Amino acid sequence: MQQPVFVAQTVAAPAAQKAAPVTAHALAKEALGKLASALRGQAADQTPIASLDIPIEDARHLCAEGLIAFAKGDIAAARAFLKRAAEDGDARALMALGDTYDPTTLSQLGALGLKGDEAVARSYYSRALAAGVGGARERIAALAAK
């Protein structure tokens, strides 16, 4: 069985080279980059799945584009795509929107110059929980534990 493209595979480093220490943050960024590439599913020279100028009615595509923008660190674009996806009925977009405001998630991604908003994150997580999205309860509890 093949592993998904976003799962990091271990590669033995040559003995002559000293491997740089790998942090969880570096692995997370690499995994998000691979996920973004997999979600895009197209060559870099092709047009993207969606842009803010082209209306797309499929909420799943909007959510995917939002996740790609989030993985790239473009929080403003991610929020725009995810809000539209949530308005079109994609409950997963609510969870992702919460992540774009969650201070813990933003710091893990290394977002510079952008502060999270716990109240807004909690609101989106609560809406995701009401829509039956798994993991929302844990995110709410993590915010409350701060």
C-alpha cells in the first residue's frame, strides 16, 4: 500500500553528511507543503483550481484552495476561501477557519506579524462542533486550557 504524498518518508542520511536536526515545525511545514501540492493536483504552470476572481460553486474546491493558501502562509486568502466554503455549506471549512484564528496553530505555522483571536477561533470551532466535525471539541478544550 502506498503512503499518501503528504506523509514524510524516512530516508537514511549518508554517513559522510551530518544530518541537520529536524524539528516538528519543519516536518509540519514540509507536510503542509506536500498536502498543498497533492490538493492542487496540477503542474505549477497551469492555472489554479480557483481564484478570488472566478466564482466556484463547489464548496469542497473552495475549502481545498483555502487549505492550500493556509499551508503557504497566506492567511488572508485562506480566510476568504474558507469563509466562502463555509457559507456554501462545507462544515470542514469552519474548523479550518478556526485554525486561521487559533493563536496556537498560527505560532506552530510560524505566522509572523499576525496575532490570533481566541474568541473568533472558539466561535468557528463551536460552529464546526454543532455541524458534527470531529476534533472541534478538542480544539475548544485546548483554547479553554490556556
